[in-house]
Amino acid sequence: MKKTPVAVAAAALLALSSYASPYWTLHQMKTAIAEKDADGLSEHIDFPALRESFKSQMMTMMKERMASAEMANNPFAAVGQMMGAALVNQLVDAAVSPAGVMAMMEAGKVKPGARPASEARQDAAKESLDYSVDYRGWSKVAVSTSQQDAGKFILKRTGLWSWQLGALELPESVLDASN
């Protein structure tokens, strides 16, 4: 009979540690950013999935802009779309690198070309930058900051306790820039 409470306690501990695991991953990522450890941060990033996520959002945004009424009558729209696709690839490659992801997370915003804060602002930003975790199911959480219109970093479960940054959700201001 004594085995039942031990089994219940072990199951509860297992569930609690699994629930807390994205918080631990986020802590490790923040530590790597604070120490400017790109390799340490890279361990928590699925770069191919992150590039695909970012590229698909950028291509969707570009297609919506090209489908607008003012672009429909533009004879150069097709050329612009081809040039835009090449530009998107370069933008994604630059943004989805260890340095690019570190800059976005340090700034607390999902924005292409994010730049890290200046030395003076970094200390204040580290104290005020507060990440929140929102579960979207067993294997997916959205990480966001308290900053207005910052977008979200999406962590995906890769094991019982392991998580990796595998997608980004661009902020509404970037997606609605076509309007």
C-alpha cells in the first residue's frame, strides 16, 4: 500500500518538471544571450525550421502586397516579386543566424534586422525585459515579452524536457505594413 503514494508523488514530480521545462530552456537561452554565447544559444534553436517559418511569413506578406489593387495594374509587379523573393531569402538568412536570433531575443522583439541594445540600455533592458510563456498544447509554447507589438518566439518540444526555438510569429505591425 505504501507504493501508491510514492508512485503518485513521482508522477506529480514528473508532470511538474515537464511543465516547467520550457521555463528552464528560456532561462538557458537568456543566460547564453547575457554571456554573448552564440554556441550556447544555438543549442536551443532549430535553424531549418526557424528559417522556414520566417520565410513563409515573409513570402505570404509579400504576396499579399503584390495582390493589392495598386499593384494589380503595375507592369513591373512581376519583376518586383522576383526581386522581393531574392531579398526575402537574404533577409531570412541574415535574421536567422545565431547573431540575428540573439539580437532579436535581446531586443525582445521578433523583427528582421533587430539590433541589440547599447551597453547602457542593455543593463536596464535585462532588468525590465520579462518573458512570458503561453502553452499552446503539449509540444508548443509561445514566448513573448511585455513590449507592445513584439511578436512571439515559438518553442517546440523535442523530448520530454527539451525545447527548441522552431518558429517566429511576426508582430502585427510588420504583417500589416502593407496597409
